[in-house]
Amino acid sequence: MNVEINSAMLSFLDHGIRDGLFTSVDAAIEEGLVLLAKQKQLRKSFSVSNENELLNKLDTGLSSLDAGHGIPASQAFHMIRSQRH
């Protein structure tokens, strides 16, 4: 399979390999595809088709929090901020 990559991404890959972020171009592309698949699954898990489905998901989340399965808000915000960078 041949893939064309623009010069900015080639530079990113070169720097990433040189800095040890990736072991190879293939590894970088594979990691990118894994992240895309996770992102797609995450979007799917948060999407709702109607109000009842949204309310059911909110109830499930609240029940989970009530059962002690939550994390501190500071930790949640830290996770969100780190994913944006």
C-alpha cells in the first residue's frame, strides 16, 4: 500500500522518530490508526439518537457516581486538558 503524506507530516514523523516518539513510520501510522479507532468508538459511545437515550445515559452515569465509581473533578479536568495538547 502506498500512502502520500504531506511535507508537514513527514517532518513531524522524522522528528518523532529521531526524538524516540515513534520507532518507525509504520509504528507512527499504526498508532495514529489506533487512536482514530478509539476516537470513533468514544464518539459513538457519547452519541444519542433521542432524548430518552440521553436521559438513560445520564441516569447510568449518575448511578455510577453514586456507587463511588467517579474520579475527583480536578483529575477529570487534568485528563481533559492533557488530551487537548
